[in-house]
Amino acid sequence: MYTVRQLIDSELFGLLNEGDDTEREITVPFCCDLLSVAMGRAPAGCAWVTVMGNMNTLAVASLTDAACVIMAEGCLLDDVAASKAKIQGITVLKTELPIFQAALAVHRLLSGEGAVSGAAPCFGKAPYAGETPGASDAPDAGETPDTGERPC
């Protein structure tokens, strides 16, 4: 049995909101960004990995009885959703990892294999396709600095 508390303590993902039931068992990772599909297919107890950071995501997490939500690819909850996560007591985590890699990391933890090699912790800016890792992130004159947050 692997709990939400153990996932938080693994430091594989950053913590956006600690929910009320951190002793809840995580049954399986689940990847989906289409809320209507997630509503019908997310298994109870799942660690739902998504880039959708709005209030509707939290509503679906609650309706499907997800154990937690993991915001992937540097995406975060919007302000309304962050407030709603606190009110509803939903654990929300974050990572720069792509959705599949984040779900694979959860799967490996659940199966006792440990984290994906080289994947944890991953809170820095992840390059988009075509960007060179380690390339200068310094903005050009007049450009807004990149905060590492990705539009989702």
C-alpha cells in the first residue's frame, strides 16, 4: 500500500496543497486532460496526472474520488482552483515532468521499483521540444523573464 503521505514525503513532486486525507491509498496513476473522459474513467484512489489546472479539474477529482492530483509539465492551478483545493481538502502536487513520465514515476513507486532514474526531484524549468537543455534562459532586452510556469 502506498499513500498520498508517502508520495508527498518522497519529494518526487512539489506540494501545491496538502489535502485532508493524506493517509489515503493511491491505487493507480491515471493520465487524462479531457475532463469529460476523466469523469467517466478515472478510477477511485488514483493519482491523476494532468495539465488542466482549473476549478473543473478539482470537481472531477472530487466526483471520481481521486486520491490526489498531480499537475505536470510545469502547470499550476489557477487562483480560483488553488483556493478550491484548500476548501475541498484535495492534495495537489506539481512537477516539470511530462504527463507520462510523472505517471510512470508514480507507477514505479506503487510497484516498489522506486522513482524513474534521473527524474526526481524535478522542479526546474523543463525545456519545450526544440529547446536546448542548459541553454541560457536570460531574457533579451525588453522581454519578460521566464518564471518556469507553463501556460496550460
